[in-house]
Amino acid sequence: MNTADFISRKTSETIINASYTWQTPSNIALVKYWGKSEPQIPKNASISFTLNNCHTITTIDFEKITATTSKKEKAIFELFFEGKKKDDFKPKIAKFFERIQEYCPYILDYKMIISSENSFPHSSGIASSASGMSAIAMCLLSLEKALNPSLTADFIHKKASFLARLGSGSASRSIEGKLVVWGKHPQIEGSSDLFAVKFPYKIHPIFDNYCDTILLVDKGEKQVSSTVGHNLMHEHPYAEQRFIQANENLSKLTDILQNGNIKEFINLVESEALTLHAMMLTSNPYFILMKPNTLEVINKIWEYRTENNSNICFTLDAGANVHVLYPENEKKDVELFIKNNLAEYCQKNQYITDVVGLGAKQIIA
């Protein structure tokens, strides 16, 4: 598919008022993407676990602009986050609407009230932009489906991912689950830089119901935004080799996810996490998003894994918080270890227990 396939076609359907609510999850990348070109095209393919408990619930109320009101050149919307008007969030959403206007011209026909809430702390390193942008995209596709009932579920998933990507690259991976690939890759059938696709092969049972406990080491705003970090890859001395490495790692992980070699999974996932932060350390300007407690947690995980012959491992996003990954058959022991040994490194002992999920869900009032 190409971008022209996602341009909305005019229909004879008329919708005066409508309201749609979607719950969409965050996700955690196993093979990371770091570096992109406009418009939101990844420099390498990535793959993520879709989460279940860490999600955003968004409602968009649409009211058709009357014939007596002149049609606007920009989308008209109000934004509320957790019950409070959030004008400081509006510029990012306004830019998103500008980017998608060509593909969703119907948004100019409506006044929109967007109301969102998260099941997790905002700016806590749990990819709130991924769940937030994907939720908006699914609400828009619900309206588009009402305007054009012939749209198929497959097309809706692809277009929602395509739109979400234009707001936040990782949001493209939050429409479906359990494992989702974004970026063109020769081993992933149907993969594309324009939208994400479900991992197309049968997954080994060890990766079913995989667990992710997110340790909230630092809940503050990141010192450097992901957008700035991605841009620093343009002049990065190791960028090209990193893009090659990431695509090679996705090839390796494609085999691992099918054959169930969990020791190789652990090595690859942890290496990917540390490589992501190594790219930050070696960019110019350079920056460090890990905190001292991030390193304490990593060392504790390594000690526990060795002493208990465990399959626990960690990954990191572009922040200080640690995602502790482990198979379901170790859930009881690992969660006790987290409570007794890792929680003390979290702000106010806070952490979130999650598991892989299946993607976006519509909520019917």
C-alpha cells in the first residue's frame, strides 16, 4: 500500500453528531528504532510487545459544523486530560491534525472535544504518546467507518496505524498485539514503513502471556525529548551501523520468537536496550537518561538471574524506568523479588504490573 490508499473517499453518508471511545495500549519495543526521517519514517524496523494494563482511554465527541458556519482551514478541537483542560497539549495535537488532514479531510467538518485519561502516570516512560495518539486515530477511524461503511477491519487497522504514526512513531505499534512490527523488513511479510503489522508467524508458547513489570525509577519529565534524540541520529558517527544492527537483530528475534530460545531472547533484548542508551551517550550533544537507580536495578536483575537460573531480563525505553520482562511460569517468584528487592529503587516504591495484550478495544457506552 502507498500513502494515496489512505486518502478518505467522499461518501453520501451524513453524520451530524457522534461520539466514540477507544482504549488503546502502550507498547514496549524489544528491537528499538532510534532515528527517523520525515514524515515519521523509521531508519530501521522495530518490534514490540503490546501491553495490556498500561493504556489510554480517549473519547472524541464530534459535532458537525453547520452550513451557516464557514468551514475552517484547520481542525477545531478542545482537549481535556483526566478531566482538566490541557491547552499545553494542544500544539502537538494540532500538528498531528495538520499532518493527517490530507488523509482525513472530514475532520474539518466537525468540532471535536477530545477527552483522555491514562491508567499510568503521564511522562513516566511508558510511551503515553503511543497509547494517546493511537486512541485518537481509532476514534477518527470510527467516524470514517460511519461515513463509509464499506471499510474493512484490515483497512481500518492499517489506516489507524498509519495515522497514529504521524503523531508518534511508536503509536503505530499500539493498534494490534501481541507482537507488532513497524518498518519494512525482508523477513516480515507485509511489513511497511507506513504502518505496523502483527508479527506474522506462530509464536512459541513461552512467549504467550509474557509479563512486564514497569519500575517507576523516575516519574519526571525527560531531560531530552525523544524527538530531539531521534534528530541527533542524523549526524551520529555510529548511526548507519546501528540501523544495520537493529535490522539484523530483528531477523534473529524473528527466529527466537518461533523456536523459544529464551536465553538468546534475553541476550538480544538487553543488548538492544543498552545499545539504545549507548547511542544517546555517543551523540553530540550527548545525554544520559538513565539514573543511578536504573543501574542498581539492572545489577540486581543480573544477580537474581544468575543465582536462581531465572529467565528474568530487562529492557529500557528512552528514559530511566526499567521494564522487567519474564515468562508467566516465573510470575509468582519474580513478583516477590520485585516487591522485596527492586521496589525500593522506585519513586515511592511504585511499579506497574502488566502483561502482553491484544491491542485497541472500543468501549461502548
